[in-house]
Amino acid sequence: MIERVELESLATEQRNPASVQLDLLDTLSLATLMNREDRLVALAIERELPRIAEGIDLIAGRLRAGGRLIHIGAGTSGRLGVLDASECPPTFSTSPDQVVGLIAGGDDALRHSVEAVEDDPDAGKRALESIALTNGDVVVGIAASGRTPFVLGAIQYAKEVGAGTIGISNTPGSRLSQIVDIPIAPLPGPEILTGSTRLKAGSAQKMVLNMLSTGAMIRIGKTYGNLMVDVQPTNAKLRSRAIGIVCDAAGVDERRARKALDDADGDVKTAIVALVLGISAADARERVTRAGGVVRAALDGHDP
């Protein structure tokens, strides 16, 4: 059982002196205070940029070699990991098992509180065993306190397997930071609502996860310039986006972009390469394949 004195020693459990009269503030003052405190999140992340860059390179290297990116956490941290993983397929056309989000308590915990599960380190290990973790994967453990047993158990198992490990926490010198390959610990300070790590700590975790997954996808060629060229046009919004991407990348009008996409069976990369190089969709598809799916390499020196 965690003693109260231990909780009080955690950075995530400290009282914020700016909000001790929180319940007495008028609504605009309350919103203003939250906004002012939220500005500290980006500054905290700025101090972690070198380690975030290391994390991006580690993930990109493993993905390039056929490995997976796995986020694991409990409560808010776990939900944020699952959110990041679930957004990679529509954004980058990753397969559902290439970026995986695991949460203590399973999918039911996404909607309902199952807090007790986070106290079981063996449950973290079993979660990774259930997806057949290998030494080619990277596991990102997420825990605001840096001491959640479920996450620590998962990371310990990941290290035994030989997987790469990254820790995201909001507590200095935490156990999680001590055992991972790359510790990332943005410290935005105490929450305005004491201990409610769904606030600044959660925002910091979400921003770091955005940087890790997006940065890794950029490194492995999922973009061309700042365009999402691996988007799959599976609905009206995404079809419209795909047309716009082809227009921007190839410098053509909408009519030509639509035709190129039709010829390429909806594949944005193939359509871009075909238009820029003035070749058939079949030849463009072959070039993209030979280039490992990297548009810039398929174009061989042409700039966006």
C-alpha cells in the first residue's frame, strides 16, 4: 500500500500555489489560470528535445527493419498511447499491428475506470507477451509518476526480450526513467487540481507521443515535404485531401490530379511520381516500390 508521505513526495502530487483558492475563482479567472499553466507544457517539452530526437531515431530504425512501436500505460497514460497508435493507420497507412497501444485492463479500460489493474507488474508483462514482443520492437512506457507497476513490469520484460525501451514520465529521476534506454521526462509542474495528471501531465504526454510517432514516420518516408503522401482515400474527406496533396506535390490542377489518382488506383505516391516524371502509373508504381515507398527517392532529386 502506498503511504501518503510517498505520494506527497511525487512531483505529480504537489499542490500548485497558484490554485489554492481554485474553487473561489470566477469562471474567466479559472480558464485564464488553466491557460497560463498549460503554457508551461511546451517549455517543459523543449528541455527534453534531445532525448525525444533519440527516441524518434530509435523507433524509425526499428520500424525500418520491420519492427513495431508499442505504447503501454494505465489510466490516462494508457488511453493517450492507444489514441496515438489508433491514429497512425489513417494518417500514415500503417498496418494495425505496426503501431500498437496497450492499456492496463484492456479495451474496456478505454471507457471505464479499472484503476486497480495498474498495480500488477505481471499484467504489464502479460500484455506484451500477448502480442509476441520481439527484440526488433520498441516499447514506450507512459506513466506520469514514473512508478506505475503495470508499466514497470512491461518495461522490465521488454528489456529481458531485448526490445528498445523509452519512458515518458512527469517526475524527475523516476524508476521508469532509470530503467529505460531513453528517458523522456517533461516537468510542467504541479496541476491546478492536485494530482489530476489528465491535465498538464497528460498534455505533455500527448505532445511527446505526437512527436515520437510523427517524427518516426517522417524518417521512414511516410511524408513528402510536409504532405501526408501515405494517406489512404477511404472516405470523402480523405479523397479530397488526396487530390489536394497530389495537386500540391506535382503542381497540377484538380482535373489532372484526379485522373492520376484514378490511374494509380488511389495511391497518392504513385500518382505524384507519375505526374512529376511524366511516366505511366505502372512505371511510377515500380519506381516507388524500388525506392522503398519513399517519394523523394523515387523522384531521384526532384524537389517538392
